[in-house]
Amino acid sequence: MSFNRRNRAIRESRNLSDIGPGRLLFITDLKDPILARPDKNGIIKPTIAMHRLEKTVEKIKPAIVIIENAADVFAGNENYRDQVQPFVRVMLGGLCVISDAATMLLQHPSVSGIQEKLGRSGSTGWNNAGRWRLNFTFYDTSDDTNDTRQLKTEKLNYGRRGEKFKVRWEKGVFVPDLGTSTTGQAANVSIDETFMCCLDVATAQGRTVSDSTGRNYAPALFERMPEAKGTASKAFEGSMERLFSAKRILVTVSGKGNHRKRSLTRTPNDMGTPKNTHGNA
């Protein structure tokens, strides 16, 4: 299936060939994917599929839940705010509560949403009910045959709105276009070098750090290091994703069975001495 091909391409791009059962889970209900539909009074109600999803999320505690797409899982009227709001805020928002996960709902824009370059469809409730909204479009809208796209933060309650990130299609995945000057890119480069500095220090100290959440989670450990200079764990998480995409870091696995350990390391082609961004000898 298409998601298996995409999954394989992502794993190869990110050097994550060891992702096993339980790390990445696909749920497909081809017969009835609807998560919410209105009752005879027009009140939106969760379906059996929604309850199954809640139980699954509660059990596995994922880091993020991605639902594709709104038109396939919402049987209400997308133009009725009183149906959209409870679906997004109560039902999908409830998945965040029971698992502490982020929930992303993909939605294809309407014709007017495309023309206005806002990426919207239906009631403004879709935008108002969520805490953040991203718009993924062609970078050059006059040429829909190129391989470049733009990801823009149209709404972000806890950060800066309007950030733009250019990506390009490469070997089955979208990767950051590091040659493009975008808002915040200079800051990202600085954070990335700080991440690499912390990784080098931890490696020199014989400390194993991992991309998996837990005791050795790299962003959390780096946040407490003096070399971080106050950089927060969340910033390091974003940096780690960029560095994976740029193939500057990879995951190595040692041991067998229950004794397997994951650790982050520089890629072989990124073994040179990094720039010292902290002024230390």
C-alpha cells in the first residue's frame, strides 16, 4: 500500500531502518472510517470507530496522532460551526488529554481556499477550534510541476505566526531546503550547532543519548547541559528533526533482544570538528 512505500522512504531517508512494531502504527478502516456523525437532531456524536481510536491512543500513548483526512472521517456539515467545533475541540482534542499527544487533522482546501491562498474549507470553526494550523502549498504557485513546496504556520497560539519553510521532494520524502533564506533559519542553524556541540560533549563523556523519549532522551538531557546555554528541550526536538533530515545524525543500535540500546551519533560524513558556537577552547 502507498503508506508502506512512504514509510519505507522516510525510514531510509532518516536512517531509521530499525523501526519495529509499536513504533509506527497505521490504523485503516476501509468499511467505515467515520469518526463523528450527526444524530437525528443534528448533534454531532462519536462513532464506534472514534471510540476504538480513543482506546488505542489511551493504550499506546503515542507522541502524535495524524488523521487523514477530514472529509473521510467527519460525516457532519463542514459549514456548520456547531458541528465542527465539538468534533475538533472535544473529540480530537480529547485524544490529546488521554495520551498527552499532539493531534493533527489533515484537510484539503476548497476552491476558494486555494484561490485565497489560505488553505481553508468550510466553516471558520475548523481554524478557530485548533491551537495551530499549517498550510502546505506549492512554493511557486505558477508552476505546479516543480518539486518544491512551502509549509507556513497560518495559526500558532504558542509561537510566531507566519513562519515559512521551503522543502523539496527527494527520493520519496520532503526534506528541508537548507539553501533557502526563511524566517528564523539563522536561529535554527545556531540551535542545530548547539545540538551537535552537546552531542559531542555527551559522546566524549561516554554518555549515551537517544532519539526515543525516556531516560536518555537527547533533547531533555541536552537542555540541562551548560553547553545548551538555555536552549529548551522543545527547540532541541525541532533541531533533531532537521539534523536527521540533513543526514548529519543517525541512530545506531547495539545489543540484542531486551538489551538493545539506541544511541545518536554523527553520520560518517559529518565527523569533522564542529564550529564552536560558545567561545570555549
